Amino acid sequence: MVSRFLGLSIKWQRLEPNAKNGTIFCMNTIDILIGNQRYELKGNETTEHLEEVAQMVRRRVDSLRKKSPTLSLQKASILAAFDLASDLIKSKKKSSEHRAAVLSKAQKLLEKVEWDLQLSR
């Protein structure tokens, strides 16, 4: 079954056994058109996730080509990949810094609670 939504063609795959170990898996597939070029995106993720990924890439490529109309699809795609990788690295760093701050605060609270417990004995 194939359905169309927002320029995406979604192919629903049936469950199939893995030839190596016999486990059942579901491979979802969507088609996306970027710059008059059709791409097929497959993954074990939900179709909603695949759609979100495809739309994010399409928006980034379209944005780059709108800013620089002479930019080829290939160059815009590579630049979009660099932009998205940069965003991912920044997000990971920010997440790591936030995690470190939360752990530091938790450690200080734990020390305070332990100190208060010792005083109350």
C-alpha cells in the first residue's frame, strides 16, 4: 500500500523474518522529492520519524538553494549535511553540559542532605 502526504510517498512494508536469525522486523520506506530528484529513505524507525528526517533535509536543501540559486543540488546537499552535522554536534555539547550541571547540582544536594542527616543524629 502506498499513500501520499505532503509530497512524501509512504510505502508500508510487511513484517519479514531476518534471514540470519529469524527475528521479525519491519522496514518502513518513504520516497521524497528534493530538487526534482527522488530519494528512497528506509529504516526501522516509524514512518513519522522518517518523514520528519526527510522534511528536515528537504527544508535545509531548499533554504540553501533559495539563498544561492546557482548552487547545484549536489553541493546544496553536501552543505545541508554539514549544517545538520554541525547542529547535531552543538546539541550534543549542550546536552552534555546540561547533564554535567544537573549532576553537579544533584551531588551538592546529596552532600547537603547527608550533612543535615549527620547533624540530626
